[in-house]
Amino acid sequence: MPVPTNKSELLSAINTTFDKLMTDLKRVPPARVKEKTLEGHAKGTLMSPADLVAYLLGWNELVLKWLERDDRGDTVNFPETGFKWNELGRLATKFYDDYCALDWHDRLARLQDVKNRLEQEIVARTDEELYAISWYDKWTKGRMIQFNTSSPYANARGRICKWLKA
């Protein structure tokens, strides 16, 4: 899928990859959702399908936090307060822990909800705000949103499909 360059393409990319991912996540046998047999986000670690959904939830909610802070005129701490870009494995582990109390059904429902909220945030913004102005370093808001939504959805889908076949 080509890299989105406007709001319409971004929404399409998010919805297309998300819908395909959710179809595959619904095929995960409930008895196996906590089975740590997927390659983890940190080198040399394993995660479960439930952890993978927690990872997506964490990043999606983090994007909403970035947008909310920016809208208020507050400083946005990329990627997250207390984390540097070279500590994403540690951040992934935090996300696994943040959502460990949610059962599989609740994780999927919450992932749907956060995707819907992100979609509303995107719809409320102009193409100019999303793609004409650098937001973080050289990256626009649209690109930062895409980096943390449709791209990870596609990656997660690949992991889940491979896992389901094994």
C-alpha cells in the first residue's frame, strides 16, 4: 500500500489495514491468546497475541495523547514521557503491562474504539495540518499517525497470519 499523502488516503490506509487485521485477530483461538509464541517487539523476546493487541492499543492511545497535548499547546514528549526512541522495546513491555487486565474480547473492543477515536481526530483536521507542516523533526502529523496506526496494523497482521499458519 502506498504511503498516504492526504487525509483521505490516510483514512483509507487505516481502515483497510485495520479491517483486515481485525478479521485475522478474530480467528485467534481464545485458548491461545496468552500463548507467548510470537516474536516480541524487543530483540530476543516472545509475546502473545494478547500482547500484540496491547502494543497496538498503547501506540494508538499514545497518538491520541500526542494530538491532545498538541491541541492544548503543551509540549509533546516523543515517543512518550520517560522513554527515548531507542527504548521502544521497554515501551512495548509497558504497553503489555498496561493492558494485561483486559481479556481478549475487551482488548479487541478497545482497539476498535481507539481506532474510531483516531479516525474522528483525523477527520477533524485539514490536509494542511496533517501533511503540509512538519510536526516532529521532518515528519508531519499525518505521517506520524500513519507510522503508528496503519503501518503497525499491517505488521501485526503479518505476524498473526504467520502465527495462525504455524
